[in-house]
Amino acid sequence: MIFSKGALDKFDGAFHRLKVPLVDAPAAQRDPSVIATVSAMLSDIELRGMDAVRDYATKLDRWDGREIELDRASIAAAGNRLTPQLRTAIELGSLRTRSFAREQRSRLVDFETRPIPGLVTGVRYVPVSRVGAYLPAGRFPLTASAFMTIGVAKEAGVPTVIACTPPQQDGTANDAVAYAAYLSGVDQMFVLGGVQALAAMAFGLLGELPVDMLVGAGNAYVAEAKRQLFGTVAIDLLAGPSEVAVLADESADPEIVAADLLGQAEHGPTSPAALITTSEELGLAVMQAVDRQLETLATASIAGPAWHNFGSVTVANDRDVAIALMDDLAPEHLEIITTDDAYYHDHLRNYGSLFIGEWSTVAYSDKGMAGTNHVLPTAGGAKHSAGLSAARFVKPLTYQRVERECTPLLAEAVQIISDSEGMAAHSATATMRLERFEAAQHGIRTADAVQSV
């Protein structure tokens, strides 16, 4: 997460940097070796089907030959093995995420309009038929991922959602992840990880039919598999390492800002964390607070390298420069901690999800408690794309219905444009209708004249 050259040139002299990323590397999923490995795996699985899936599962997931599909009772029973406190927290996260998605879906309303007499145009929102969700369970099992993918798809009206999650050391699914999938309404669940899981869902090797859409986060190989499978299926988005940015002024608490930066740096050693501030004093204080917190942080071996290699602190001359620089970064998660949060909220345009005020933190959304989706664009993708939502699982299908009397209002202009383009067949579809319309009109006029006589 670095500034573009255009932003650096445009705002030269309007900001200075207290800390710059030490590493300026391409996203991991664009590593040529990752691309080649995934390409070979997908080709092999498409050719050999489940035999190849089982081979890769044995090699990469240490699959021991047990049934990879979990029956409904097993998925539900996963909750019985959790502590009461964890079970209750997962239930709360599922409830809030599905509730927010339900509100989103309720606002996607079919409609018809009549732009001119005799022409009806409209939209129907139709859910995709089958979705495949990947539920990560590697270094950190992302319990809430099921809320964001399966649960939101179900609230959007998707009839069938299947899910894959990689096995734990003992070959079983993570209980918290499985229970979250159960609460989210999963129809089928498989203990299968990585590229082979995505390929199996996309090629129709799990369940009765191929899925229409793949969703969910994963490592560099999972992200590359989604990229290569796009077109065969739809995908939610291409996500790289998790990102966080904080926009703060002198009123912010350095300890809170530092904690929130480390909160996302903890995702992985390549996760960028950025602070843009209008106060050099705050910037320096935050850097000191990060160093102090890393001394006792249990995950310092992950968050530390992420901060040292990919973290940044930038001091902007004023709030408008700060906004412009942040829009250039277009971070996945953006926190605002200032005395004028409303101004920043009104003017910022590029971010995956926004967290407003000192009492907000990214973790509230990450774990499902806020209800908003945590599947969000990274690597500047927020400049052109939004995160996953109920809207992503439905297709706005347009239609039009034309009455005979409207024909001249459409056909004559279509004929003119088609003729100018040299598209004779297009022109004919309009002129044939126009001729029939005029003939019918002439017949009506003749009949009227005879009747009057």
C-alpha cells in the first residue's frame, strides 16, 4: 500500500513521511511461480477430476482417506465442542451479519418504468443458483468468513451454497469454522483446502453441478486460483494481504492508533498498515507506541515484520491533502479518528469499509459484530470496486416490452443509426416492424373511411 507516482508528484511539498515501507514488492499472488503452480494444478484437476483432487489433498492437506464431506449432523455438532462463550459469540456474529445483509437485499427492488408511451422497461433481481465458499483455517481460522460469504449469499436468496475448508492437523474441520458455516445456512461442506477445493467446486466435482460463483479469502495460491477460474465462474474479488489505514489528527490517542495498526498487521507478515495524519507529533507518538506494544504482543513475530517492512506514517499539511493521499492509497480498511470525522466521511471516496471515530475498530467488522462484510478490495482495488454484499449475489436482469403503437418512436431512429453503421440486418429488424405497423395503420384508416361512408 504505497502512494502512486501521480500523487507524489501532485502533492510534492504538501506532505512528508516519517516512515516509509522498506519493501516495495508485487502482490504475492502475482509471483510467477505461484501462477505456474496453480495453472498446472487446475489443468490436472480439470483433466483427471476427483482423482487429482484426492492426490493434491493427500500431498498438501495430509488427507488420510476419510470422507471429505461432512454430514449435516456433524456440522451442527461442531458447536457442542466449543466453549459456551465462543458459541454465543459466533451466534451473535452470524445474526448481525445476516441481519445487515437482509437490509441490503431488501433495498434491491424489482421495478418497471415507462420512458415513453408504449415502452415498458424493468429490472428483476435474480440470485445466482450455486455459490462455492472457501473458508480459511490456516495460521488463523477466520471464523467470521462463513458469515460474510455463506450467510450473505443465503440472505440474497441463493438456493445452494457449498463450502470447503482445509483440515486441521488431525484431519478434521475447525469446529468454530464449521459451526459458523452451519449457522450461516451452508447446504454442503467439505474438508478440502487450497487450489484443489476451488477447482473441485468450479468444475462440478462436489455436489451435483459446478458452482456459478466462488467467494472467500485465502492465501496467494487460493487468490491465484480464483483469478484463473474467473470466467469459468464469477468471483467476489481478488484480495491480497489484509490492509489497514488510519487517518488521524492531534486529538487521536497514539496507543489506540498503534493498536489498530497492529490489529491488521497481525494478519500476515506482508500486511500493510498506514497512518496519514495532520499532526507530526501524533505520528511520532504512534511510532513509539507501536514499538512498545510489539514488545509484549503475542503475535509480534507476524505483526512486527509487517509493520517494519510494509508500514508507513505520513504527515499531510492539511486535511484536504490527507484526504487526497488516502484516496490514492484506497485502503481495504480505513479508520477516521479526528475532531471533524463528518468532514472526512463526506469527502473520502476510496476505501473498502470505513470505521468512524475512536470507538470504532476494524476488528468489530472482522469478527462479524458490526454486521458489515469483511471481504473487501485490497491493493488499490477500492478505487473501482466495493466489497462483498448481498448485491453481489444477485443479477439485475433487465427486460423491455414494446407495444405496437410505440414502434415509430423506436424503429425510425434504429433504422437511421443501423444504416449509418452499415448493419443491414439490424436495420431490417426495425424496418420490418415499421412496415407492418404502417400497414396496420393504413388498414385501420381505410376501414374507418368505409364505415363513415
